[in-house]
Amino acid sequence: MMNNETGGKVRVARERTLENIHAAAIAEFSEKGFQGATTQAIAQRAGIKKAQLHYYIAGKEELYEELLQKVLKVWGDIIQFDPTLSEPEAVLSRYIRNKLSFSFDQPELSRIFTSEVLSGGHYLQKYWPQATQNIVGKENLIHQWIVEGKIRPLDARLFIMHIWALTQYYADFAVQVKHMYGNFGGDTQAREHIIGEVTTLILNGCKDFAPPPSQGREQTSDF
Amino acid sequence: MMNNETGGKVRVARERTLENIHAAAIAEFSEKGFQGATTQAIAQRAGIKKAQLHYYIAGKEELYEELLQKVLKVWGDIIQFDPTLSEPEAVLSRYIRNKLSFSFDQPELSRIFTSEVLSGGHYLQKYWPQATQNIVGKENLIHQWIVEGKIRPLDARLFIMHIWALTQYYADFAVQVKHMYGNFGGDTQAREHIIGEVTTLILNGCKDFAPPPSQGREQTSDF
DNA sequence: GTCTATATGGGGATAGAC
DNA sequence: GTCTATCCCCATATAGAC
């Protein structure tokens, strides 16, 4: 208290340590999963001793949940349909670009979510309702596009999930991509190429091929 | 030796135990990953004691590698482009159906592979060359389709990887699908619906939209 | 805040009785 | 083949000196 009148230096040092811990924990949890990760390895990656780590965190489980929340928050913030756009091409392109960029930039954070889902998703119990709610908004817009004949009739919810799956792939299976396609880490050109291929696949995939001259069409999907 | 002249009963009992162990290990490894899984839990799931388990297996690592090989073998056998078919629609539909069916029927086995990739894929070192070889065959056929104008120009390798990603999704994220879409476990109707949606998305996604009346087209993808 | 030392529990694996 | 008991190591977490 007394030796920290500015309230700056100590706090900054503490937060830098916490950042190191977070980065280390993200790497460790995303690789080994919650059960496979060890506080020992996290401490080592963060450049501190194990006892020191436990001085900064409440426990392994609390640290894990904190990071899980972080992914969910970022996704909730960034990965949305842009409401200022209206045409399917623009909305979907933007969405794909955002989600893919996150997969490229923060693959480990993305993988924590995947690892948790693989483990049964017990730590996501509170998250599913919110996620489903989130998808409903997108679903409604897509339904509108179908009614307006802007895209072909399809199962809107599955369509969203498929886009999510395709973009998530580049985080979860980065190792596979690297081996089967070649390295593309910081290469902007390769990233743009992938974004383009995914976007085209999706946009073509929902296009109406031979739209009957001008008549309303119904959605055939009944799921 | 002497009390087993038929060579049957004992062997059968042994193999039944081994099957139980395999099933238990698949469940455990797919949930927790290699590091997170414990022989304790595997034994418990198999209905035997831990010491008993170690009588049947060479070690945790050997058991894990055995199961990994199992997935790779099944994929190598089942998930191929059918050479008796030739049209893109038929080949891709069949491929998607096979891969999706495996995701539905053996999700845990599929997830072991995913978990291993998430962990860095160190146990797959020998597998990548074979997998890449496998993809090259498909790639050549797709290139042919492009030259023949049967599908639009696209990056063939990424296209294959995207189909793989979409079908793998239903194994890895089964929990997510269940929460956001509803249960679809043994429901044949729902399975067929999903197969249909994925197939249509892919087939439309690679269709040529406004093919110029009749002229060869070049492949623009240079990756 | 940071260290060494340690408490306590669980991990993989084996010995040896039955 | 199956059990109990055990070895030895590593896990999470804390105590307490500095």
C-alpha cells in the first residue's frame, strides 16, 4: 500500500505476469485438454515456478473456466452478422472473414473450445442457451433471404453450423492443414486465398441455380 | 495348454475382454485425450481392475497407438472416391455419405484422431505422407472434372479438405449439434436430412454457374 | 512476491498370493 | 486369469522461510 503511491508499477508487473500465465495456460489447455494439462507445465511455459503460479491463480479449474469464458466472449463480440449489411453475399463474406481470421490469429484459443466439446462440454452447460439464442438471430435473417429468393431454400440452422464448422477447421486442424497443404502461418496471400475458397464455396452453395422467372418459392426444409 | 484342446473357449473369453478394453479405451481417449485419459478409468469402464488391464495391454501408449491406427485404417478403407463412378455428383455424394455415416456411427473413434491432431499430432508423423498421397488421387480426378467443365475452377485440395471438415464436424461437435439442433442419434430421417443438406451445399458449391456456351476453361487456382 | 520443502492424492506399472 | 498390495513418480496445492 504505502510503497505504491502511484499504484502503477506493481500493478503493471502483476498484470504482465498474469498475461504470461494466460498465454501459457491457453497453449497448454488447447494442446492437452483440461485433464491432460498440468499446472507444472503451465508454470514452466510462463517462466515461473509452480508455487508462484498458485500464488496468482485460484486453481487449475478456475483458470480453465476463465479462459473458456474468454473464447465465448470474443466469439460473442466479433463473430456476428453485420447488421449494417443486408445482401447475403456481403453479410456471409464478412462473417466468414471474421471467423476465419480468428482461427488464423488465435488458433489455440479456438482449440480450447473444441477440446472442451470433445470432453463432453460439461463446462459449457450455461453457454448453450446463449449460443442457441445467438444462432436464432442469424437464422431469421437467412429465412428472410430465402423468402425473398436471394438464396435457395435450405436448412438455415444447419447452414450456419456448416459455415462455423468450415471456419473452425482451420484452427482445430491447423497441423493437418500444414502437412497436407503446406505452411501458411503469417502468409497474407495464402490466408486470402483460403478465405476466398471458403467464401466462394459457401456463396455458391446457397445460390439459387435456375430461379423460376419470378415466383415466390417455399422453403422445403422442415427441420 | 492341456485344458484347452479345442482352442476355443479360452481364446474367445480373452478376445471378449480385449474388445471391452478397446471400447472402453476408445471412449476414454476420445474424451480426455492421450494425456488426460487414465488406465484406471479405462479399466473401470471395461469392468475390470487396473492390474487386470495391464495384464492384457502392453501399456497405455501402445493401446493408444493401436486405436489410432484403427481409425486410420478404417478411413483408408472406407472413405475413398468410388472408382466405378465417374460423374462428380455421384462420386461426391457417395463420399459424403460414407464419411458422414462413419461420423454418426463411430463418433468416438473419429474424435481420437481429432484429439491427437489438437495435441500436435506427434503420433501421426508416419501418417501424413500416406494421407497426402491419398488426397493427391482425389485431387487428380477433380482437376479432370474442372478441365472437362463439369465443375467450376477451384482449389481441388482445399475442396477435399473442406468436405472432410464438414463431415468430421458431426463427430467432433456432436455435443454442440445435439444442443443447437436437437438430438439426432439413431434417427434415420434426421441423418438423411443432414446428409442431404451437406451434399447439396457441396454439390452446389462446386457447380459452374453460367458456363460459357462451349469453350474450354482454365483452372484459375494456382495453389 | 518468490523460493524450498512438503503434504496428500492419484498416475502407470508390477509382484506375488490365490 | 484375477486379485491385493506395493513401488515410484508426478499431480495439485499449501506452508513457511526469505
